Amino acid sequence: MNLTVKIGQEEDGRWIGEVPELPVVMAYGETCEEAIKRVQITALRVLADRLERGESAPG
């Protein structure tokens, strides 16, 4: 499974990462690298939760 991580910088300087395939997955970081790491961790947690509940992963 491949998921897309989109990164952008907010006007206040913070970085935000999101995974379009998982609409609830977004995370901020002070650096681009931190935002990527945090959004990846969040995506893994959401996917694990879905699997525990017997839901399908995004296709």
C-alpha cells in the first residue's frame, strides 16, 4: 500500500503534513522533517486502529 504525504508551510512558519487517502490524518511540525515524521506516525496509528476494528485500508 502506498500513501501520499503532502507537505506545506503555513503563514506562521509551521509545517503541516497530510495524507489525502486518510482524511483525518494531519500533523504539524516546526520543520518539514518533523511534520513528515509526525504525519507518518499518525497515519500508521489510524491504519492500525482500522485493522483492529476490521475495517478495510484505503485502496
